[in-house]
Amino acid sequence: MKDLIQKAEQYVFDLFKDKLNSNYTYHNFLHAQFVVSKIKELIEAEKAEEESDLLVIAAWFHDVGYIDGADGHEIRSAGIAEKFLTENGAGADQIEKVRLYILSTHLENQPQTKNEMIIRDADCAHVGDAAYEQLSALLKNEIELTTGKEIKDHEWNAKNYDFLLKVHRFYTDYAQLKWQPAKLKNVLKVRELIDNKDEINEKERLKKSKIEKLDKPDRGIDTLFRVTINNHTRLSEIADSKANILLSVNAIIISIALSTLLPKLGSAKNEYLILPTLTMLLVSVVCIIFAIMATKPNVTRMNFTADDVRNRKINILFFGNFNRLSLPDYEDAMDDLMSDRKYLYGSLSRDLYYLGKVLERKYKLLRITYIMFMIGTIITVITFIWAFSENTDYGWLSPN
């Protein structure tokens, strides 16, 4: 009988390899192997050694009828098994038992004997398996490919839930003890998927309802915000440009002073240039510092909670706030913002106000920088003139 089981395995493998459509991603040789492994597990646990070999052969053949389609595959599978066993010298009683085992895998047939219960539980063992979600996905994909119809996830989950609760049951004591707890976990997972989908649908319905109720925005208000924000953005760019000019000019002055004047200060006859040179360098350094402060990003950090966001206490249009939100929280907050016109315009107003505060700081520092540069330049020139006038023995003021 062991040789017959090996022949049956090879026969089923060749049959699936040569004749089974590749669209059958679940009911294939891998599924047959899975059922055979579960059959052996049940045989050992239930101590069903009598006719155990016939059960294994029936497990190998129970889905071979899929080579000609899903409908009525149990009957075709029994016929193929009968032909194989007849050709390999099996007795009529053995053939009949294998045929009955295969037919008992049909969900509408109630298993009558212990062995029929074993093969029925083995065939449906995937519902009590940790990989149920993946196996269910393969079955869904198979049905979609063979029927040419797409199945929505929520429809599939609903069908699975009904099957697990209203259609399927384990018959053997071992399956009820070992596989039933895992099945219950899978039922809860499917129920959770259904509940989550219902919750998402309700959120989408409420969001759509809010948007439909939202009055059309005033074009004049939209234009006001767009033009004002664009103007302030351009003013910020101008301020940064002016600060960069001051940075470049003073950097050039420092570079020239370091490369041209400082090397000459080591000579005793050039000591009179030390004060004006240091004055010039000091003015340039101070101007550079203030120019950097004017262009330095100043991001205000606020500590807030999810409740603050839901209670509309935080301006989520400012990146310094929303970048600390998770994507789902941010999307929910934006949905809330877009569904309330007053809240939307209020947030835009606050964003514009704080943009103005940033500009006020930029231009204040920039104004101070220009004044210091102007006054410092004048002082530097005066210092150089004074230094030359006090040292008439050297330089361009010395007599010929």
C-alpha cells in the first residue's frame, strides 16, 4: 500500500502539472500536500490507523477534478481516483471507500464515519491555520482569475465571516481542541477587517456630507489671501537677497584685508594702519553676524497633543506643527479644516499673521545691518584719514 501511495502522489503531481490551469492558485498540488499533512496529523491524533492509507490516497485525489473546473469537481475527483486504483489492482471495497471519502469533502455532505470526518477536517484545516489570511488571499485570487470578476475586499471578508460562523465546523475531537482556537482568532481578524471597513466608509460618508454642506468660498477672499501671501513671500525673498549682498560684500572686504593689509602690519612703518584696519574688520564681522541673523530660519516649536489638534488649537498649515503629526492624524485634521470655512480662513489668517511677524524681524535686523554698514564704513574711512594725517612721515601725505 505504501508503494500505491507514492504512485498516487506522483500521479496527482503529473496531473496537476500537465492539465491544471495556472489560474488555480489555491486548489493545486500544494493544497493537496497541505491536506495530506493534516490527514496524517489527524490519523495519529485520533488513532485512526485502520484504512489510514486509503485516507491518504483520498487526500491526494480529493481535488484533482479541478483540472476540468470547479463545479462538481468532487464527483470527477472520485472518478479519477477510481480509475487510478482500478488500474493499480485495488479491490472494489477499497475503491468504494476512497470514493466516499472524496465525496465527503463536499460542504453540503455531512460526514458519516470517523474517517470521513477526518478528511473533511483536513480539507478545511486552513481556517484554523496561522496562515489563514494568506491562504484566503490565494483562494480569492483564484476565484477572480477563473471567473473574470473582481471581488471587493469587503465582499470577500463578509463571505469569509459567514462561512466561518454559519457553514464550517470541525468534526474530530483533535481539530476542535487544537485548530478551533486558531479559527476563532481568524474569525476575530475577519470581523476586525469588516468593522474597520465600515468605520472607513462612515468617515468617508461624513466627510462627503461636510464638503457638500460647505458653502462655496468667496472668490474675493481667496484672491485676497493668495495675493497677500504671495506679496509677503516675495518680500521675504527680497530681504534674503539684500542680506546675501551684505554677506558677500563684507566677506570680500575681510578677504582683501586679510590678504593685503594684515601682512603689512608686521612692519614698524605701517603700525599706523592697525587701528583703521581693525575697525574695518570689526565693522565687517558685525555686519556679517547681523546679516546671518536676518536670514537664519526661525521655526517656533510648540508642545501640543492630539486633543489640541482636534480642538483646533493648533495651526496645522504651519510645517513646524504638522510635521510632528502622523499621516492619519494629519489627514483627519486637514479634512476637518477643509470642511469648515470659518476654521479654514482663520487658519490662513493666523498663517499670514505669523509670516508677517517673521518679515518684521527680518527687516528689522536688515535695517540695523545696513545702518551699521553705512556708519561703520564712514568711521573706517575717517579712521584711515586720521591715521594718514597723524603719520605724515609715511604714505601719500609724506613730503617729497
